[in-house]
Amino acid sequence: MTKADNISLYQTLNSKELNSLPGAKFAYAISKNLSILKPEIEALQEALKSSEVYKKFDDARIELAKSLAKKDEKGEAIIITNEDKTTHYDVDEKEFNKAFESLKLEHKEAVEEREKQIAEQNELLKAESNLVLYKVALNDIPNAITGEQMRAISEIVSEEIPSPYKG
């Protein structure tokens, strides 16, 4: 499992849908794995943060977009909400891109530093994780689990069926 896989698993294990499924052993496995994954996720989030210098550039980018945005009848910048719920200012792309290129030149070091950081982060996310996850027996998985949920947690499912015989 890669570090990126850890992030996906953590998000899945934190989902309301998965946590609403019944079963004490299943709930314990979710809780245990969240505890195992949390320090790794927090460390990755810290590594993924942009620098203060880049944040200043990004603030300037937002202000640029706001200043170039089309205005409504009250003179306020028009904001568009996309299907994925992200938002952006309604700007003339050609005009914005020209001004944005100038802004990037003004903040060249911050932009180059961020590009280097992103490349390093991508390599970090591809790295194999050395975490040992807590396994839950297949027979302790609730019947109400969906196929999509099962695929998402497959790394913590043990398919071994314990023998009824000692020895």
C-alpha cells in the first residue's frame, strides 16, 4: 500500500456510511485502523502544506481574479459554483491568464518552490507505507456493506477462516 492509498483508506474509514454499519468487531477494526493511520495522515498533511511565501502569491492570485471578475448589479464580483461545489470568479480567461502570467513572474521563486514541493509530494505519496494495519475477519464484516465499500477496505479484511481445532 502506498501513502496515497493510506489517505484514501483513512477517508473511507472515516465515512459516515461505513461507520453506520453494525457489528462490534467491525467497529473496533475501523477505530483501531483510524488510530494507526491518523499520525501518518497528519504528517502527510503537514508535508503537503504550501509555504507562507506561496500563500501570499495565492492570495494575490485570488485578489487578481476578484479584481478582474465581472460584476453584478451591486458591483460585487460574480462567483460561479461548479458541479463539484468548487467556486471561481467569473473572469474573461484571456485577460486573467495574461495578468496571471505577470503575477507568476513577480512571484517566480514562490511558484518554482511550490512546483518543486508538489513534485516531491507526488513522489512521497507513491512511496510504500510501512504501517501494519489491524485486520478484521471476513465473517465479521456486516452483510449490509456495499461492494464499493468492501473494495475500499479490502486492505484490512482477512479472508482466513479460523480453524475450529486447536493445535
